[in-house]
Amino acid sequence: QVQLVESGGGLVQTGGSLRLSCAASGSIFRINVMGWYRQAPGKQRELVAVITSGISSGHITNYADSVKGRFTISRDNAKNTVYLQMNSLRPEDTAVYYCNIDQLGRTYWGQGTQVTVSS
């Protein structure tokens, strides 16, 4: 069994920054892709950013257009942890942010952490 524990959410003003963390534990063997998704009230869950393991080559990252240049995803394979540095936050970034990992073809989700950006 795999557990994902997210932290770092909270309330911030427009233009502020937050750093989310997600630590995986349990039956960890080899995590392939790690990522962050978000879901705003009344909207579908959407991709924010993903990052590959970097084991065979350098890390490959992919971002939603809406966060490019403002958010940075990174990971520490030794700690089985993925991070999301969020800068220049906007009210439209308000959502519950979910951690997601892919291991051996199975997908796991965290419980979510609330990010609220006030105008």
C-alpha cells in the first residue's frame, strides 16, 4: 500500500508564494511520474505539473499553460517527495491541490491540500 501526505497549502495574497510538498511512503519500489493536479469548486480536476523520475535521463517536466513561468515542480527521489513551488499566485489558482504518483502502472492520489489566493 502507498500513502501520499501533502503539506504546504494555505491562504496567501495575490502575488504571494507557497511551496507544496508530497511525501510518498509504504510500498515504494520505483516511482515513475510524480505530479500535481488541482480542482477548483465546480470545475474538473486538471493537471498542474508533472515530472519524470530522471533515472534514465534528466528529469522531464510538463506544465499547464496557466502556470508556466510561475510554478516549478521538483522531486527528491531519495525522499520519495515531490514539491511544487508556486510564485506570483493569482485568485484563479485557488483550488484543492492533489499529489499524484505513478508506480509500476498504478496511480495513487493524496488527500489534497487547500490553496486559497485572496485578491
